[in-house]
Amino acid sequence: MSVASSRTLWIKTPQACFTANDQDASGGIVIAGNTIVELVAANQQPVTPVNEVFDASDLVVIPGLINTHHHFYQTLTRAWAPVVNVPLFPWLKTLYPVWAKLTPDALALATQVAMAELLLSGCTTAADHHYLFPTGMDNAIDVQVEVVKQLGMRAMLTRGSMSLGEDEGGLPPRHTVQTGEVILKDSERLIKQYHQRGDGAQIQIALAPCSPFSVTREIMADSARLAEELDVRLHTHLAETLDEEAFCLQMFGMRTVDYLESVGWLSDRTWLAHGIHFNPDEIRRLGAAGTGICHCPVSNMRLASGMCPTLDLEATGAPVGLGVDGSASNDASNLMYEARQALYLQRLKYDAERITPERVLGWATKGSARLLGRTDIGEIAVGKQADLAMFKLDALRFSGSHDPISALLLCGAEQAEYVMVGGNWRVKQGQIEGLDIAALIARHKAAAAKLVANA
């Protein structure tokens, strides 16, 4: 992801700039290589010598958005009629047999579509939770690695797993689960082969047993031990629905956070998807441990799962970020759209004065970076990676808007005009560099039709 070290770029006088840290960059941002080296105040010139200038006077600049929960493969089953009007458990039971027919080629297409859609929405880093490894899909994460490299984004690819089949009291059918030995061996391989460390990392690996209702206690505990040994992060679904709470009480004799602690996951190494059904004591314990929560508002509304207690979690010290979740429960992969929905949904719980556009954009940037354990992305500041998203406010829906930062969410800025990852332009004038979108759509639609045929 490197660029020529001699290039020094001044992104000059943006229409507005949200830095996620209250610093002043109204005069622009200076980038050397892949790093931000100077923030320029209003009506000032850079101190740093620059050899290239980019006029941003008609653009609103924000840190590249960070998506902390997704299932890329689910772009193949968007708006599938049999599951449009059902809650989580029957939704899963109906879709498992369809997803079990996934192939490497179909996964590559699904990953391209999900990441391209995210990139166009201003997202520069995405976490994917892939837990399906049916026959022929042993190298699913390897397939995704290649797509990440092609698109030039950053990714946290989580090696998911399912080990608790229907015959043992779980939800997944037997042919979609793996043994603990297979899961752990492949997890270790992927970490050693692909996981990058330090500032500027493009590809990272985390361990991600799917959920309490699809994995054994043993694989949860073993994954926690392996993550500590190899110093990687942990991810899972937790407290998404009341059905899940009832399952944990029946299967393990404890609530979800007690279960999490019992298998060694209640720590700042962990981030959880959804995090809806916590009581006050559980929220306090999550905060004390520094466990992160990814809020997925659209999925939570679509499946009628509930509402994440974001501000209560933050008040106790738990980091909060945003995720679009899988495209079979969203059914989009657009992080700006997700941020807009988070703003409105959370206002229903906490009121308009406390849930501001700036706060929600902070969840989608700096907050999400914390969930992934990264300090080099998620904000515009000297020393941070040059990951930026830039939006034009010239469409009809923005006419008459006054505050550019608020307009991003209130008026619905769903597509970025320019996106930069590590100093490299990945989107220019609303187009992804080097990607034939029309051809991708045609191939993806054919794969999606094939997957659900005869289902």
C-alpha cells in the first residue's frame, strides 16, 4: 500500500473537515507517503514543503470509515423472500442450507461486491466475520485475502467457526460445522501466514467462533488461549436476541456475559457484535473489562432484535463502533447509511441532544478503530495513516443545507466522491480505480441466482 516517498500532497482547504478529535484542519491536510504529517489551520499555508496540491474546497473530508462487523458472503442472499419477515433464529435455520452451497468463486464475488460497496460509501477498513467452511471451502479466508489486495482496502478477516451442530443442541446443520482441531489448526495457519502488525497494516486476522448457539464451550476457551498466545483479537456475536439469552440459560445455565467470562473472553482483546440485551451489571462488567461493542442498527431493526445501549456502555468504559452486519440482514453494505440509521435509532433511546452527528461519526471512525485494536487509523491527526473519505454536497437532497458535517447524515451522503487508503487514491470522482462495476454485478447476480436455485 506504499506510495512514492518523495510525494507530499496538500489536500487544500476542504469545505469542512471532521477530524474525530476536535483538531483544526480547516486549511487542509498534508500527507507524505502513507502518513498525515501536518494539519493546516484556516487561512494558513503548510509548513511542510509540498509538491502536489489537491483542491478540496467543494468536499467534506472525514477519516476513512471503519466497518467492524460484516458477513461478506451474504451479499448473495439479499432480500431473499423466504426470510424477509422472520426473526433471527428461523432466519438462520432457513438460510444455513443455502449458504452451505457456497463455493470459492461465489465467495470471491460476494467479497468483491461487499468491499466495493463499502469503499464507495467512504469505508477504508472492514472487518469480516466468515464462519462457513462447507466442503470445498477450506481456504475461504485465503480467497478473501486476495480480494482485499485487489481493492486496496484494509481488512480484519476473522476466522469464524461453527462446531455445535443441530444433533448436539446447536442451530447449524451438521454438514456446516467443523471439529475444534480443524478450526484451531487453520486459525494458527492464517495468523502466521497473513496477520500484519504495526502501523499501516493492511490485512489482520482475528479469531471468531460464531455465537453461543453454534459453537462449543471448548472452542471458545481454546480460541481465547490461542488469541492470547499469538496476540490477536477475538470476535463473536453476543446478546443479539432474547432467544439467544434463553439458549444460553438452557444450554449453559448462565446469561451471555457470565458465559463470556467463563470461557476467558471478558477482556479488552474482545469486541462483540450487537450487544443489545445486557442488564446494568453486565454493562458495568463489560466496561470494566474494556470489551468493545459493535452497534449494527439496520440489522437490529430488520430482524426486530432490539436496540444497543450505546451510551450506557460508553459511560462504563466499553468502546462502541459501527458495523453494517451481513447483507442478508441489512441488506446493504453502506457505512454512511448505517451511521445515519444509528443517529436516528439511538435518538429514540437517548434523545436528540445527546446523539449528535459528530458522536455517531466518531463511532464509525475512532470508536471502530478502538474495537479493532488500532491506533493508526480512525482520525485525522499527525502521524495517523492517510485514510480519508471525501463527499460532495452538490446533489439535490443537499440543496439548502447549512452545516456540512450534519448534512452528511441528515441529508444522506451515501456515496463518497474520493477515497484514499494509506495515501493511495482508491475512489476518484465516485469510481473505484481499476474495477469494472457493471461486469462485477453481472457475475455476482448469476452466482446469487445459482446459490438459491432449488432452495
